[in-house]
Amino acid sequence: MPRIRCAYEDCAFLDDHYCTASEVEIDPDQGCLTYKPIAEVLEAWEDDVLDDDHLLDDEDFLDDDDLWDDDDDL
């Protein structure tokens, strides 16, 4: 499989200056159309993670006491 060496320094698909995207689209006039700035990806990820619908409430977590019942044999 050919490897594509990339000149972008802030692309989310870069790994040691080589593209890791599964598909790459290159336009002769516009350059790499697959290019995605890492800041844009991180911003989208933070928006998704910080969305209140994805956060767990404190009551969703187990207490240490819930992990061990007195009736369990060790």
C-alpha cells in the first residue's frame, strides 16, 4: 500500500508526517480535500463530550461498598 507523505503539520490524520486517512481526495487546484485541522477535530470532540446528555450523574457510579457484598465468599 502506498504511503502519502504530507506537508501539513496540523492535520488530524498525520502520523509522523504520513497520512493515515483511509481515503484521500486531492484536487489539483485546492490541494488535499481530506485535510482536517486537529483544532477543528478537538473542538468537535470537546463539544460532544461536554454535552450534558453524555455526562453521567454521580448516582450512576458505584460506591466502593457496592462492589463487595458481605455475603460474597472470597
